Amino acid sequence: MYLHKSGLEMALYKTASGVLKSIEEKQGSVKSLVIASKYKNVKQLYALVVETLKYKDVLMEIINKTKLMQGTHISKYEALVLSHDFLFGRGVQCGGRYKKIIHSRKSQLNSALTMMKVKRKVKSNEDLLQKDLKDAINLPKYLRINTLLTSKDDAVEYFKKIGYTLVASRSPHQLQKNEFMIDSVIPYLLVFHPRTDLHNDRLYKGGEIIFQDKASCLPAYILSPTNGSVVIDACAAPGNKTSHMAAIMSNRGKIFAFDLSPQRLSTMDSMLLKAGVLCCQTKVQDFLKVKHDDPQYCKATEILLDPSCSGSGIVNRLNSLTNDDKSSSESRLQSLANFQSQALDHALLFPKVNKVVYSTCSIHTIENENVVMKALEKHPHFELVHILPEWQNRGLPIDGFEVEAKKCIRCTPEHDQTNGFFVALFQRKS
């Protein structure tokens, strides 16, 4: 699962151990601590930390059973990351003391894992996890075909040639490991078995396919900016939605993408270059400070607003493990909702804008239906569009917003096999 480079493996384990310790001591969120570690490969470190957290209870039971720390002079956190990679990853990749410790106990570790499965009457490692963590594993793998660099037909034929079988539309949970299908809603989205790993595939490395959850594809798909239009991506990083809009526009027109983080925008610039995006200009700037009469931006006709949110819907980020106690507190949610309302108000005031998509990866009505209802009350010259009428999972009714809520959509792992998401489309009245 991880790309361990020679000479960096020991540093990876040591850094991950330090992050785990800081998490337990509530010194920050996983993301902030990983970034603060200054480790070069942020994605690799984040993946190892999150995967270890996911199996933490299982691993601690095995560590205690095998007395892994006894006489080895390694910390609990080192034991966690090492035993994770040995039992659930690609094996301990470094040499030296760490490798000797694990290999001296490999029989006991394997035996303890086997006995745990027998005792709990399960067959797979994933079955040892709690339901919310299993949901994160069992979501399908979604691959968006980047039509800037390839076509749907070419991508489908490629996967057939390398051994995958295209099957008719069915429930993603029924897909076998060698099967894939075309999504029933988004025609250039391919759906694979949850355990499909294509990170080393030629198309992925070349930017022709992009890993993107189906729910995350919906905002750009619903906005569907027209070729030649001026579009604003208000809170753009990491940029998957931006590249999706560029593909819909066939690189014709202009996308202005804003984000406050220089580091995130730098990463996004690299991603957009890889994806063949030519129509986007990124800028480190607070969207709320973008002036409506600025000559560059006042001609924008479409805006995609996916603002900062609680992230409570993203099961594959394992928020139940990575968030601290304050992540979903009433005060934090209210603070986020206030910002979201300000950003949506700001978007709806651009003089030429005809369509605005508002989306979050939150499950909370305070960040979703409440924000949309307030915006409609404040901006009577806009109305909600009944998006994707065939979509069964609709917005939740709240007082005074029962009918309009049904025009919005929600996504959940249980009903839609995606991360939790919310999307609304505002359109200027004729």
C-alpha cells in the first residue's frame, strides 16, 4: 500500500510513531500533525498513520498478547506502526533493529491474528473492524476518466485488455475483483471492486484516470459549466473538482480557482498540470475578499462553492478516529456554518452569475439545508433547481424548508455507496 524508498523507511516509522503519540496526547488533528512533521512524502505518512489508527484496537490486543514491547525497548507507538505493516501492510520494509524485532516475533504475531479471527468467527482482516470502519473499506473504487487526455471508449478498452471484465450496471457491492462497470449517473466514471489498486497503473500515472469518489464528482457534474464560460472555483484545493470542470469545458473558457493555502495550491498546480488542465488560473486568496466588480472575475457566470466543512461524511478519512473531541461540537459546527453562509452570500452577489453549486462533505443539516435556506431567504432572485430527479436520497426537511429540501441531494455510504455528501444548485430566476 505504501511506496517505501530506500533510506526513508526507518524515518517513516519513527515519524509515524511520533504523530500517533501526539494524536493520543490531543496535540492536534492527524492532518495538522502530519504536515507539521515536515516528512517529505505527506501522503505516505498520512496513509500509514490513518491505517494504523483504523486497526489500533486490534493491534493493541495482539501487541499485548505477544508481549511485543517486552525487552525490545520500542514504544507502544513504534509497536503499532511496525505490527500494522507486518500484519496488514506490505511487511516491515526497513532493516536494522525494527526488522529484527518484528521477525523475531513473526510466528507469535501471525498466530495471534489467526486466533483472534477464529475467536471472533470472521475470515478477513476487515471483519475485525467496527461497522463504521468497515464502511470505509467497502466503498467502491471510483475512477473518473479524464476526458482532456483520453476518451471513455479508449479507457474502457484499456481495462478490458489488462484483464478486467466490463459488466452491466449493478450494485457496486456485487462487483468481483476482476470486474468494473460504468456508473449509472456519471457516464465517464468507472466503478471497481473496493480492493482494486491501480496506483501503479499507466493511465493513473499519466493523469488519464483520476481517483475521485462519486459524491465528489457530483458538484462539477451538476454545475456542468459551458464551454467558453468564466467559472469560479471558490475553495478549490486539492483540485479534483477543478480538473473535472476543465474537462467538462474541454479546456475552453476560464476557471479562476482560489484557496488560502499556498502549500495546497502548489500541490494543486502540479495535479492540474498532470491532468492537462490549461484553462485554470490559481490564486492564493480568500474568496470572501474577491471583489464582485473586479474586471477579471465580474464576468463569472458559474461558481462552484465547496467550502471548508466538518468533513463528517467522509468515511474513508475515518473521521471517527482522526477528529478530536471538538471536531463536531456545536460551537465548531456553528462557526463553520457562519463561514459557509458568508461564502454562499458572496457567491450569489456576483453580477453575471447564473448558477452556483453549493456542496459539502458533511452530514449535518446546520452546514447543509440550514445554509441553503438562509441563502434563499436573503437572495430571492435565485431559486433552487430540482437536481438529478432520479436520485432517491434527497435533502432533509427542516422547518420552513420541507419542499425546497427535496430539490437538493444527499449521499450516504449505506444508500449510495459513496462518502457522505450534500449538493444544492442555485439558479438565477429569469
